[in-house]
Amino acid sequence: MLQTLKTYASPDSKVSFLFSYEEKDGASSTLSVFGENGKSITVDLAPEDLKALSNTLLTAVYITADSL
């Protein structure tokens, strides 16, 4: 199982992202977003959703790297 947690905070708010991936009886991925006051959302990602998310993140990385 692969799992990563990242928290971002500003003086006004705090948000955490938890991504997990497991390849057991087929691959499964889950993305959870945790906000303040116990607000959260969890999404089970189908393989095509995971691919779309991955492509979007990679594009953002390339654009960011080009601007540095």
C-alpha cells in the first residue's frame, strides 16, 4: 500500500490531503480531503479517474517547473 499525507495551512485555514493506493485483488485508489471543523470528503478513484488526476498533476508540475 502506498499512502501520502500533505497538509497546507494559511493564517485563515488548514486543509489536508490523503492519497492511498493499494494493488490487492485489483488496484484501488482513494483521495480524501480534510478541512476545518471536521469537514471532509473521500472519493474512491476508478482507474480512469486516477489516470486523469495523475495527468493533471504532472501538467501542473511541468508548468510550475518552467516558471521557476
